[in-house]
Amino acid sequence: MKPIFELSQLTVEFRSPLETVTAVHGLDLVVNEGESFAIVGESGSGKTVSMMATMRLLPTPPAHVAAEAMRFEGRDLRAMDRRAWRQLCGERIAMVFQDALTALNPVYTVGWQIGEMFRIHRPAMSRREIRERTIGLLAEVGIPEPQQRVNDYPHQFSGGMRQRAMIAMAIALEPAFLIADEPTTALDVTVQAQLMDLLARLKAERGMSMILITHDLGLVSENADRVAIMYAGSVMETGAVDDVLTRPRHPYTLGLLASRPQAVRKGEKLSSIHGSPPNLARKPEGCPFHPRCQMARPVCRTSKPALIAEASGHGVACHVVNPPDTAATPPREPARADR
Amino acid sequence: MSSTDHPLGTPPDEAETLLTARRPAYLHFLVRDPFALASAIWLLLIVLFATLGPLLLGDAATDMNLRARNLPLGSIENSWLGILGYDPLGRSVLARCIVATQTTIGIAAAAALAALTIGTIVGLYAGYTGGRTGRVIMQLSDIVQSFPSLLLALFVLYMLEPQPLNIVLVLAFGQIPIYLRVARAEVLELRERLFVDAARVLGAKPRQILARHIGPLVLPVVINIVTIDFALIMLSESSLSFLGLGVQSPSITWGVLVAQGREYLQSAWWISFFPGLMIMLTTLSINLLANWLRRVRDPRERWRFDRARHTGRRR
Amino acid sequence: MQYYVVSRLAQSFISLIGLVILVFFMIRMTGNPADLYLPDDVSAAARQAFIELHRLDDPIILQFGRFIGDLVHLDLGTSIRQGRSAAVIVLEAYPTSLALAAISMSIALVLAILLGVWAAVRPTGVVDRTISVLSLAGASAPNFWVALTLISIFAVGLQLVPTSGIGGWDHWILPVAVLVLRPLGLLSQVVREAVIRSLSAPYIRTARSKGAPDRSILYVHALRNASLPILTMAGNQAVAFINGSVVIETIFGFPGVGKLIIDAIVQRDFAVVQAAVIITATVIFLLNIVIDLLYALLDPRIRHS
């Protein structure tokens, strides 16, 4: 299994004179070729910020991005100058965003926006060719009457169709890697299912690798190969989807799975995880989850647990699961070098 | 305190409350912005001039001294008042500028206040009553607003005499639609809120509801506008006075002073220059301060004020 | 789209009618209209004769009917000074004012976009703060004062341009320069704010993720979305030009509508003043239609609503 995308000790901070918010803290991630990797977490867990940071979509005066390594197809992403990076974007890596109504420019037609991919990266293409390819893409993602729809504006599409159009835009140049940030969150369940099917089909047909960012565990179990569960900027548990969801080990994962409506019998009270996510400007020392953890021990308050993986790749960051005296290596310090 | 005691989960600790509920320390931010600080100081000076000017310098502004006719800038031999020069009747330009402050500011303030009061009340009424009356009022307001204010003022003043009261009313009239529109918009939004229904159910009369409940919420928005509006009115009044169709002799405003210097542009440019400069500095100060205030009150912009301390490298 | 155009047209037309009605009643509220036409020192007999001649003591409704009738025939009264149709006098003066307005607005708009975008790219940088203060200064300066100052420096002092009058292109430099100042100041601030707001929208992020070059992000993606508030302010300023032209034309002796109005007021030529007001209202009506059409052109969401 060859890795296509690697992140090592990614840290993202938002610095202001009043405070520093650490949105992502020491994130490690490896996505292999052809794989669907899900990043799961509640709002504020850092799942979106980590990908935005990698894609250089965060304004870097308030944001500070640091990492030990950031590699795509073996190339060091941090070392790329702006021109090389802009060539990569859209061509090899593409992103699909959450709400197509705001993610698409309201004053230009959908056809124009999809065509922009070609205008930027394939300057030799003629306008007619671009139009034909665009119509073809719309058809491929399942939009009916693409010849008419290509001249329509985003607000003239329904939610599901709009999201399909955005997917069409992302796959226009046949990228090897797709990052989908909550692609179905704004849509209703039936449309969700259709869209995920579409993504799965495209992925299989084009041999794409994918990162799927979501808070929906159901989506993960049906569509992803591997998963990382994030909380307050760090990974709590990671591994193959089957492993993690059927044999969860981290207290947070346990809490998440227990709080699903399907986890209780009819008539029983729904369970939930007490407390709320921490203020990311003043995170507690030690394990970020310990204030809400039922199994917290004294050591959890003082030292941050490292992500320790067993041979199967199933890793957990928890002192209770991996008591400190059996830890192989001490926790590492995140890199401090500025971009 | 364990997390299971508190009904909403972990309660925020004291430090967290302080940090997230911080109210802006206005003076602190004022000092940090040199433009805003300068504006504030200038406006304080203006208030000083307006209140004490005629009292202290009244004579210097009106006494004619034909030996000092059109003396240039910096003629401080006889008196420091000559520092900005003299006008064709030998009166100190500086003294006249300072004395004119009272009438200028007075008219503008009166007009602004009148516009604010009338506009807000009518707007509240229009918004609360709604229906046809509300729409008709809005239509009338739109008509007045869509027409250039100076032209409207000139037209109305043609028909009335250019007495100070008429000028104030005419200037106010042009600005009423702004407050009307804003007040009405606020009322329309607030009218649907629960607390208004509650008051109505308890038997409160519309007038009471407007005054007690909706009014206080509309006030901050309206006050925000009046600062800029005041500056606009001042500019309008200056234009009217400059054209000779505003305040008449012997009252003086800055606009009148500029007009008086117009025929001496070649020989004694300072007569027109300094009164006009005062108009500009005052308007500019009001605008800068209003800008500053808006930025300080917006929590998202506040961090920019401490930028000098921030040493992060730029992208 | 058609519905939008028609409804906006109707709206503006109602405004126009409303203004005309307002004008009519305002005149009669302040006393007998005869006093507006006649000089102060007219004898009582002459005044009465005038009133009877123009049937100014007829019931209001009758007068209103006649007023509307005259309007429909495009008869806005006769100038006392020149003995000609007031409407024609006003319309003769309009081209000069329109030319001044068009030139000034174009220059102001182009400069404002350049400056505003420049400031928006690096907010709170030195460039931004400078442009901010200069814009504010431009918008705060009383136009008559700036005009006199510029005349002092460039016409009288340096003798680079003529002091007043209309003639060759050099006569236009100072008036245009003064008229550009306020809209430039206000528009560049609006451009700046609107572009900054556009740049923080999600679709900009999408464009970046597509690898779009910065120039395209600014001028194609962001600016187009910022155009509505810019157009609104531009429209406001276009109307405000009339205010400016009254003063500037008077100072520079340009034979436009502004100077015409002031002269008419001083000479108590009421027919001309009234005609100018009504014609200006009509011009504003037409301008609003143009602006509404531009709105629809710039934002497809308005077109389809």
C-alpha cells in the first residue's frame, strides 16, 4: 500500500494579541493510494482546519501552520513555491466543500466555473472544447439536461444538484486526490446517499484517493476504508473503519458510538457525553478529553497521551488504554518552525 | 465542582468569563490610534470654541480696524490674534473663525437633533402601525430622500425667508428620511419578537410598547447615524451660506466667512482658506472618530488595534 | 426579469409623481404663488392683476388640474427674465452639467476601484491606512473651499489653468478635479469594504483551491460580487452631483443647471427654479431606471427573483 498523502505533526494555531487558539495539535495522517480516509469529529475538533491548512486556504497572518512533514505523491508540499502550488491545486488535488450555495460564486454560471478549471490549467483548450467537456462532466455526475444547465447559475439548482456540480468541478482535471469537506451535511438523507454513491463510483472509476471529513459516523461506516477520530485538535483513535467502529477503545469513541440513537433500545434515554468541547485558546494540560472522560486518571491531567498503534494499524491515544509505563516512546513535541 | 453537578456541563471558570466577556476599554484604544486621538482633541477644541468663543472673542470678531485691513498671515505684531491674518475690515480671521463656531455647530446640531427626533418618532410609528399608513409614509420618505438635499433646501428657502429657524428646519427635513427608514426597519424586526407580544398581552398600549421596549433598542442604531449626519448637515449649511442663501449677516458661520473672502482670493487668500479648513477638519474628525468607534465596537476588528505589538511574520 | 423591471419602473414613477405633487403643494402652502414670481416692491394693484391673470385665486383643485395639464404638454412656465419657456432654458443648460457629471463620475469610479482593491488586499497595512485617511479627507472637504484653494494655487498662483469660464479642455480640469474628490473618497471606501467582505466568502476559498491566480481572484471573483454596494453608492453620488454642481458651476462660471438655478433664485425667476426642480426629478427617475437595470445585469439572483 503506497502512501499518497502524508502529514506528520501538523499544528495549526490562530494567533492574536489576546490569545492563541490551537486548532490542530500534532496531527499525524497517512492516506494510501486508492483509499477513502475519513476524519471524524465534532465542530471545533480541527478536522476542517487541518485540511484547509494543508491546502493553504487559511490566511496566514492570524493562522500559523507548522508540521514536521507534509507530502503528496512524495513531494514536499511545504517546499513548493506559490506557482508550483497553484499548478497542483485543481490538477492533482481537488476539494469539495460543504455548502455548494456559498462555495460556488453566485454571479457566474456553473458552466463558467467548471470551465475555469480548464482555463487555468489547460490554456490550450478552445472554448468549444471546454464547453463540451463541461457538459460531459455534468452528465457524468448525474445532472439531467446538462446542455441547458451549463448556462444556469448556482441558485437555480437544487441542493443536491448543486453539490453534484461542485463535484463535477473538482474532478474536471482527473485529480489523484480529492478532499471532501462534509460534502453532504447540508442535504437531506436520500440525497446524501445518492451523493456518496456518486463519489464512490467516481473514486472507483478514476482510481482517486479521498479524504472524507464528516461528523456522521454512519457515513463513515458505509463509505470509508480507514478513519481518524479527532477531538480538540488531536487524533484520539485511528485505524481501519471496521476495527474502530466495532472494537472501539478510546473513551471518546465509545462515547460517540453510545450516543447514537441506534445504540439504545426503544424507550430508553439517549446517552450523551457530559460537558462540552474545551476552549481551544486555553486547552487543559494533558489529554484534551480528560475533563469529560469517565475513566480519567491523575496521569491524564498532566501528560498528553501519544498515539500508539498496534500492528493492525489501530491506534489509540489514551493513558487508560496504553498505561504510561508500557509506552514505547515519550510524547513528541510539535514542530515550532513557522511556514 | 464535578462536571456532573452543573446542569449544562462544565461551567466556565472565572478567567474564561473575563476573557470572552471583555468590554472594550475605550480610552485605551483611543490612545493607540493617533488619528482618532487627534480627532477627539480637535472636537473638544471645537466644543470649547462653540461655548466660549463669542464670550471671549466676540469683540475681536466684530470690531473694525481699518489699519489692519487685509494684513497677511502671521501678522502678530499687534496681537497674537493676527496669526491667521485679517479681513478687509481689519478683523482677525482667527477670532472670526472661533466665534463663528457657535452658530455653525448650533445650526447643525439643532438640525441633526430635529431630524433624529422627528425621523425616529415617525419611523417608529410607521413601522409599528404598518399596513397602508406605513407604506405611504415610507413612500413620502423615499421621495424626499431620492432628491438632492441641497436643491431641496434651496427650493424651500426660496419660498421661506432665510431665517435661522427656517434653515434648521430645511436642513433637518432633508435628513429625516434616513432616521425614518432606520427606525422603521428596526421596529419591523423587533415587532415580531416575543417580548413585544408579551407586553401586548399584558395590556400595554402601543405608545408604551414603543417607548419602553422598542425605543431603547432602536436608540443605539440611530445614535450611530447622527454623528455622520451631523457632519453632512454642517457641509450643507456651509454650502448654503457660501452661496449667500443661508445664514445672513450679521450672523456668521464658517460658510459665510469663506464667501466673504471669495473676492479677495488673489490678494488675501487666508480670509477664505482658514474658515474652510475648519469645516474640513471638523468634518474629517467626526468621520474619523465615527470610523474608529465602529471598528472598536466590532469584536472581529479589535485585534487590529494592537497590531503594533504583534511581531508575527507576514505571509 | 420583466417583472422586476416593470415593478422598479412603477416605483420610481410613483416617486416622480409624488415629488411633482409635493412641489405643487409646497408652493401653495407658503403663501400665494404670485409672491414667488413677483419682486418684493411690487404694488398691490399689480400683484392683484398678476393673480387674476394667472388665475391664482382659483380653487386648489382647479389649479392642480391646470398644473398637471401644463406638465403633460411639457409647459413648465415662462421665464420672467428671458421671456422664454423655462423648460427649454433648463434643458439647454443640462448638457454641460451632464458632461461634468459623466466625466467626474467615470474618473472617480476607476480610481476608486484601483485604490479600493489595493487597500483591500492588505487591510490595515500602511497603504490601506493612508488611503483610508485620504479618502475620508476627500469626502470631508467642502467642495467650495477646495475649489477656491485650487484656483488660488493653480490658476492665480501658478497660472497653469484659467480661473473660470468654459472654453477649451483646460477650463474643465479644476471643476472636474473638485467634483471627483468626494465620490472618490466615498467610493474607494465602499470598494475596499465590499472587496474585503467578498474575499472572506467561501467561494473565494473554492477559487483558490482551483489554483486561480490572485489577479483573477480579485478582479473576477471578488470585485463582481462587490459590485452591488459599489453601484448603490455610485448611484447616490450621481444624484449628489447635482448638489455639487450647484456650487462648482457657480464658482467656475460654467453654464450648467446648477449655476442656472442659483442665478434664477437671485433674480427671483421662479418659473426657471420650478422647471429645474421638476426636470431634475425626471432625470433622477431615468437614472434610477438605469441603475436598476445595472443591478439586474450584475447580479443574476436579482434577474431571476
